Amino acid sequence: MIGEKIVSFETINSTNRFLMENHTNYPDGTVVVALKQTSGYGRNKRIWYSPKGGLWFSVLFKPRKQIEPSFYTRLFSVSVVRTLEKFKIHVNIKWPNDIYLYGRKLAGVLSEGIFEGKKPVAIVVGVGINVNNDIPEELKTQAISLKEIMNKEFSLMKLLEMILKNARILLRKYTKKKEALTRIWKRYLIQKEGDILHLREGGQEKLGRIVKITSDYLLIEIDGEIKKIYSIFPH
Ligand code: BTN
């Protein structure tokens, strides 16, 4: 069960890295949480700034069946959105895994897997939320924290418990109905099918129309051609 075992650190390099390296020693559902990460990372190995005050945790899954890591990304993205709704904070998801508030990034979810052939042996889902931490000056136009908008500090452990509880509920409900979870996740997305996006292609800015949104890529019509894209600018 998610959160049956919780391992806490004051400082760690990265909770994702810890579980990726030590998954054989821990059971399914183990949560690793740290007050501070020294080498937190996000999608495409971008640095994830993780000082004291934020909520930084990862969850280990050992699925018995073939299941895509992106299912867990959606699960935790929706869980975070629903948890924040309890505080009347209404956030959106910027495709595929960023939680946005007032046009700035509040949180991110990163799933990674270890596979034997096509079968996942371990999936690690990392969640990072700017909660009580100050956002450095150079990131202030791009990132936001809960403290900044609510003018108060949050209990990190309470928030963690709520997110894990919502994740357990969603997992029970949607493991056998994955498309239903995808539909919910799509409702929270900022991007909708049919929207026009500004894109960079070969150093040029172009306009593209979203033809289809999937969890792994977007199908975009650019200059009359349909292309798959895996990330959108700005990040
Ligand atoms: C992203 O937006 O690209 C995803 C960011 C995920 C950050 C979290 S913080 C806890 C866990 N440990 C990491 O090193 N990364 C994830």
C-alpha cells in the first residue's frame, strides 16, 4: 500500500535517485521524503531546486503487470490537483507533468522506470512542490510557492498524507480503468486539442495546432504536416 512504509531524510541527493538505486531493498508503496535535496532533478535531467521548506518525495511501485510509468505520473498529478482543491487552490496541469498556478510552476511530477525487457521491475514517481520555500529571484517569473499565494506556512507532513491518501483512492479506482484517469487528467490540462501553440523548430518560432494529446507526446499540425512532439517551450 502507498505510504505503508515511509523513509525520511533530512538531506539526500535525490529521493528519486535513492529509490532507483535501492529499489530491491524496499517494498511496493514505499515513500521516501526529504527536507532538502542536493541534486534534485526533473524531466530531461533538469536541475530541480529543492531547498528546505518544499515537499520533496518519491514513491516506489513494483507492478505485477506491464504498466507505463506515465500512468503513475497522471495519478500523482491528479492527486496533487485534488489535494490543493481542498485548500481552495485551483491549479492546472501544463502538459505533461507540471502543476501551474497563475502562469507559474508550483510543482512537478517525474516518473522513472527500471525494466526487464518490457516488464517494469520498479517505477519511481517523484513529486516536488514549492510549499514554504522562497523562490530565488531569478526564477520568480517562472515559479511560485504555496506560501507566496496563501501568506501562510503549510504542514509538509499533512500535505504529504493528503496526497498519498488521494493517490491510494485514485489507484484503487483507476488501475483497471486507465483511460478514465487519462480523461480526468486531460480535463485539468491547460492545453486542449485544437489549441494553437507557439513552438520552436530549427531555431524558428512557429505556430502549431494540437491535433491530439497523449501522455507521451502531442500530435501537432505544423505547416500542414502532422508531427509528434515530446516537450513544449517554455519549460
Ligand atoms: C519536473 O517538473 O520536471 C519534475 C520535477 C520532479 C521533482 C521531484 S522532487 C522529489 C523527486 N526527487 C527528484 O530528484 N525529483 C523529484
